[in-house]
Amino acid sequence: MTIYDHVLTESEFVRQNDLRYPFEERGLQFGDGIYEVIRVYGGSYYLIKEHVERFYRSAEAVKIDVPYTKKELYEQLDELLELNKVKGDAKVYLQMTRGSAPRDHAFPSETKANLYAYVKDLPRSKDAMLDGVTAITHPDVRWDWCYIKSLNLLPNVMAKQAAKEEGCYEAVLHKDGEVTECSSSNVYLVRGGKVYTHPAKKNILHGCVRMRIEEFCKDENIDFIEEAFRIEDFQDADEVFLTSSTSEVMPVLKVDQQVIGNGRPGQLTRTLQKCYERDAGITKKESIFAEDLSA
């Protein structure tokens, strides 16, 4: 997939191959930083406000000063798409670290943040969204402040790799059997026409798509219940799905070889997929469905 040439930094736009930071960089050496992944459809951002607001919340939580005001960052991100002439589906990766300084655990006194953002093509995973995916369960050994979208992702990486080695799409994380979220997405259980998901506390990421799912459920008169469920609850689930900026609304057919419902994507999941497509402005031509989404 193409990575576009123009990259936004903390001070200017540079060409991809001209991006340079010193080797004593706190993101590299400590994971001392934050990030966002923002979806682009047809050359336009989706949920940009939610992502920027979360970026600033994360920055405040880890005490890093963003080198742009919110207004400036919106403008710079828009210019990033314009400079790269982005017309199709893509993602923007935005990262900020505490900066470059001699290696020491304590914060450097005068270092300015390093920031960069780049654009990469990202076609929709239509086949997976139509057919569904499988998952494993995996212990959640992450730190307690997962609401901060930090660069400290080694436990997530290990969990995702474990899923890959089992031929699965995702790893459902749990603490002593209580499901929290997944390695790179939020997870939901459907039972009796109601959607259950872990409460938005500090130990999970407050997903931007997750926030939209709650709104979609309200619009569709579907009960959205923020209540933790357990691994054994998958046995009685009618449907399971997960959400993220890159997975959208993804049906899950099996968890640890446990077949979910009738083993096919469920009707409630389909309803939320249609809500997502309408909300994201996805055209009928690009839809995963044959029917008119405006119906």
C-alpha cells in the first residue's frame, strides 16, 4: 500500500525520505508518546473531531504540550491530504513524542515535542466485513491507563501475534476472565437484542467508533449496555462484533473455536454496519451491501 510523500512534522511539511530525528528520541527509547489513526474515505476524514479531541486528552494525561493549537492541527491535517492529493480510502497516522534529549527516565526540562503525521492508502476490508472473522482470547497484561492512546503497545503486539499464529483476526483481552477489549479494537456481545460492552473506564481505550456505535444503537432503539461480560458468556452470545477505525464494524464468528450464534454475521451487526456506512458517507458503489443504504 502506498505511503504518500508529504509528511507533517512539528514545524513544517517534509518529504518522506527527509524525515529525521536523533537516535536519542524518547518515543524510540521509552515509548514516551501518543498516537492516533484517523480514517479517510474518498479523500475526506471520518471522525476527525473525535480523534483530535482524544489526541489532546492523551497529551494532557502524559504531560506533553502539542506544538499546534487544535485549530492549527485541523488545518495542518487538512493540508496533509491536500498536499498528497488524496482522493481515495486511506488512513492518517499521527504520532507525538516528548522529544529528543539525552536518555534519562525523568522528563527533560526544555525539550520540545516531536510530531509527525503521514498518509497511507487503506482499502476497506469488505470480504472480512461481509463474511466475518475469528478470534482467540488472551490475558490482558497491559497497564491500567489504556484510555491514553500511548506508544506502549508491546502487550498488544504480543496478543495480536498470538492471534495471527492461530490463524485468527484478533485477540480478545481479558483480566481473570472478564473481557476488556481486543488488541487493537473494542469488542461487543449481543444477547437478546441488546449490545453489551465494557464500560469506558481507564482500563480500555475509549474508541472513536465505539462512541458512534452507542449513538447508532440509540438511533435504532437498541439497548447499549456498558457492562463487563466474561469469556464464558461467548457460549450464549447471539452475535459478537468488534470496532475500530480500520476494522469498522467487524462480525466475529468464532472465539477460541466457540461458534457464535449460528456461525454467521448477525442481523444486529448488519444494522450497525449500515449505520456506519451511512455515517461515514460511503457510497452505494463502495458499500459492502447490495441494497440501497438510504432505505
